[in-house]
Amino acid sequence: MDRWRSKSSLTRRQFLEGMSAAAIAATAACRRAPYRSSDFHLPDRSPVALLPAASYQVDLGDVIYRGLSLLGTQVKGLRVFLKPNLVEYEAATVINTNALVIAGAAAAFLRSGAREVIVGEGPGHRRDIE
């Protein structure tokens, strides 16, 4: 029995009982939401605007600007961060956002009064398949 005692004279049983209490406390802490739900409002309906664009050759900045206006999006004086899906590329497929849409969105936000538009992207997660 002495072999389980540490220099602090804590027995193995006491250690395990203490660990059980810590595990229960940690589990309780993990059940709490990481935010206060009262800080967020979930609307009954989300506003949507559908505007035609026959091709990427139309003035996408104007189309997106009209959409922002229809939705009442207020960005005057704000910094806008655009996160398009650019990290994936595969020849002959359309799995990433067309650069003309990104440029159009940036132009639309600036026209709407945004102080700054930043385009950011994370690193890709696919390895070279070939």
C-alpha cells in the first residue's frame, strides 16, 4: 500500500476520487453554451434577394449593389471581409468562386459606403491528387 503514496501522502484512492470530481466539473463546463443565446436574434424569416445575371460578363458590381440595397444592408464606414471559396482548384471544374463575383462584391460594398473591403482565404486542405 505504501507504494501508492506520494511524497504528499495522497493515497491512490484520494487521487482517483479527486480526479472524478474534476471530471464531473469539466463535463459540466463543456455542457454550457460558449455564448449567451440572448445576445443573438434569430429572425423568423431571412431576407433574400434574387437578381438575374445572364453571365459573368454583366456588371456584377451593380447587380450585387442592387441586392445589398434591396436587403437594406448598411456598411457605411465599416470594414467588410469577403471570404470566397478560393482554396480549391481543380482544372475543368467550377468548385471555386469566380473572381469576377469577388471583384463585383468588393465594388458593391465600396459603392455602399464601406470604409475598406478585405478579401481573405484560408489554406487549402486537399493534397495534390495527381
